[in-house]
Amino acid sequence: MNNINIRDAQEIDLPAILDIYNEVILNTTAVYSELPHTLEMRKDWYQERISNNFPVFVAVVGSEIAGFCSFGHFRAWPCYRYTTELSIYVKATHRGKGISKLMLRLLIDAAREKNVHALLAGISADNEISIKLHQSFGFAEVAHFKEVGYKFNRWLDLKFLELILTSPEAI
């Protein structure tokens, strides 16, 4: 993990971010979508994150973008303003090398700095590695939705895990 650098993403990183995201869409159940995204969609996503003062980080190994992560609105209604949902994606050739762990730690720190109260992760129930990673940081399962997604000719369950970061008095 010594040669992994995590930094703020820049617009120039979006093609690499798009490649990672599209590989995840096409080959995993980590995203409940079947169609690859376009660069324009990634630009819109990035601008939405930045304009709302949400972090977008990339993990760099050598000169290669090996992963990215962010958090954003859980729901757009005002009373959810202290709750965010995170996402972490790692390039297939770099999975299992500790990159997700580094990015999750950074997202939790960023959420604390931004006075986030509840940090959520929506994870496909078949992704035990991601579930265990989040649990190792103190996330607890708070919901299990049965057969809410359909991909690769099968029904998928979705779990929500939550980490409470601050007390209501701290807001």
C-alpha cells in the first residue's frame, strides 16, 4: 500500500474514472445498472459533487488511476442534509490490494470534517468483501431489501450499512 497516492480528483481524471465505473457496470453487481455511462454523464456527476462541496478522490498507483470514491446526497430533501451515501470503486487489476480500505478511511474523515451525521453505503448483498470492509470500520447493517434489482438474469438483494459519526448535539 506504500505506492498508493490518494488525492482530490480533477476533471482530467474523468476518462479513467469512467473506464473503472463502466467495467464495474458491465462485470459486477456493485452498480445496479446495465448500460455503460458516457463521459458527459461522468462530467455531470463530477460537477454535481463539486458544486455541492462533496469530495471526489482518486487512488493513483504509479501514474495510473486505480480507483475513485466520493459521497453525496442520500436524498435531496432538506432534512436529509446531514446524511450522505458513499461510493468506492477500484479498477479490476487493483482489487484486493487495500485501496478500498484507504479510500474508505479518507471518506469517513472527510465526512466528519463536513459535519455529516450518518454515512450510508448501499451494497449488493452478494458483495461480502465490501460488506465486511465497511463493518470493519464500524458500519452496521440497517436494511436488507429483497430482490430489488435484476441483473445478469437474477434477482439481487440490496443492503444498506450505516455509520453514525456525530451526536445530534454536535450539529
